[in-house]
Amino acid sequence: VEDLRTFSHLDNVKHTQVKVSELINSTVHLVQTQYNSIEIETQFDYSPLITCIPSKLSQVFMNIIVNACQSIEIRKQLEKDLKGIVSIKAAQDDNRLVLTFADNGCGMKEETLHRIFEPFFTTKVVGTGTGLGMAISFGIIEEHGGSIEVESAVDQGTKIIINLMNRVLNSTNT
């Protein structure tokens, strides 16, 4: 219930300090209820307090993790014995927080990769996706002073890397 409460405050646009690991763990718990056959691993080598709009970052994490799980489900249709894994890591690079979301799903073709942040672009069947998730996520990360990159290979999976700069980070770390 607390995880849903955190996620549902999308209209609350106040900047506040939160631990990034808590935001990610909360989102993972919500996603696991729908994708319980997929293993979602987390590794937080760096989990500072960050000044952000928590509900917006949670929305980004939700978009990325759900897309990863859907990609794995697509690949599982062809490879029945595939063990689906989403790996989420948080690390420090200089004064930046680097979040990496990696999956072993179906991956993307080069054309798709170039259009991933384009509003209304989707590879999903009509009625299952709006094509707004990654475009909105891109905007939210930019709004937080960060950047987002994507690497992908067909039948190997996708890696999404989010960099949040030091002006967003608080020096507290545990």
C-alpha cells in the first residue's frame, strides 16, 4: 500500500529529498505483482539522498521496468525456457548518480532505438501502448538535470543508463 501511495502522488510536484534506492525498491514491489515470473535484481553501490520530485522519478522507473518486463515476455514466447532478469544498479561516477536498468528481453532494432524517445512512437499492438512512456521519461530526467541513454541488441536485451548530475545530488550517502 505504501508503494502505491508513493507512486500515485503524480500531482505532487514538490521537490524533496529521498533515497533513490527507496524509490526504486517501491517501484519494483509494484511491478513484481504483475510480473512475478521475472527476477528483478537490485544492487545499490551508491544510494544518496537526492533532491527530486519523487513521483516523477517513480514514473520513469515504472516505465523502464515495465518495458523491460514486456520485452522479456515477448522473448519468452520464442524461448520458453528463458529466465527473465531485470538488473537495476546504482553507482557513483565522479559527482553523478548512475542508474543502469538492464534486461535480457527481445531487444530493439536500430530503427526503433533511434525513435525510442519520440512522442507517440510505439512498437506495441494498437491498444496496448501509447508511445508516450519513454518520451515522458526523457523529459522528466532532463527536468531533473540528468541524461538518459539506451543501448540495445535484438535477442540480447536492452540497457538504459540514467545520469543525474551533482546539482541534483545531496552529499549524504549510506
